[in-house]
Amino acid sequence: MALNLSQKQDVVAEVAEVAAKAHSLVAAEYAGTTVSQMTAMRKQARETGVFLKVVKNTLAARAVAGTEFEVVKDVLTGPLLYAFSLEEPGAAGRLIKEASKGNDKLKAKVVSVEGKLLPAAHVEVLASLPTREQALSMLARVLAEPASMFARAVKAVADKQGGGEAAPAEAAAEA
């Protein structure tokens, strides 16, 4: 289906708007992917905050111009599917990694994060990044550790001085 000039401008504007606020980009070769596989991938993309679109490479190159993903312009060849992570950096990597498990035709070709062009193999690294909730949970554990260590130290000192909290109560009872 050929697009007229106005439609092409709309596609470029849409992708440029997404690229301007995205955290990461994974471009994957999708030739041979079935309609049902694409439908399932699009559904999962909507649920995980990933903008997923098949766009002509020339339009994609124009759309990413002026964004941190401009570094991918020269390597966009062949039919590609573009996955932009909108909510967390690893979402696009997880989507492509998960979808490629059941589809040997889907292969990551380009990965870009923070203005860097990375090899396709880095989709594994991107996919392994923690989600926002996982990162917050890790942070909470790190912040709770010093308080827990302090409490254990206070208890150890109290125990060493003679029985902890029971000793002052017993002393008051004897007096």
C-alpha cells in the first residue's frame, strides 16, 4: 500500500514524537512473521508500554533525525519492525526477546540506548534490565539494610551488657 505525501508526513511526525520521548529502540527483521504472531506482539507491546510500528526505513531515518536515535540511520536496511520503549528502557528488548522465542524469523538487528548504537546481541542486555517496580524494590532493600544493621548492632550491644531490655526492668523491681 503506497502512502501519499501527507500520509508519509503523518507517519514521520508520529514516529518522531515517539522517538523524542522514548528510552530505547530495538529494530528487528520480521520477514516471515505470521499475522497472528504480529497481532500477539502488538497486543503485548500495548500492555508493556512499547510503541511498535512497521515503517519504511527512509521514513524511520527522517523520524529519528534530531533525536538520540539518529545514530541508527545508516544501518536501517531490509524490512524492519521498530520497537520504542516508552515507560522503561528494557521493555522493547523484553518484547523482542520474548516474541523471538516462538518465531525464528524475528531477529533483532539494531539496538540503541542513550544515543549509542549497539549490536543486535545487546537486546539480551536490554531485556535483562529491571522493570521500574523491580528497581524500586531493589532500592528499598538497599535503603532498609543500614537501618536493619543498626538495629542488630544495638541489640548486640544490649545483649552484651547483660540481657537486653529485661535487665533494667529486673533492676527496677529489685530496688
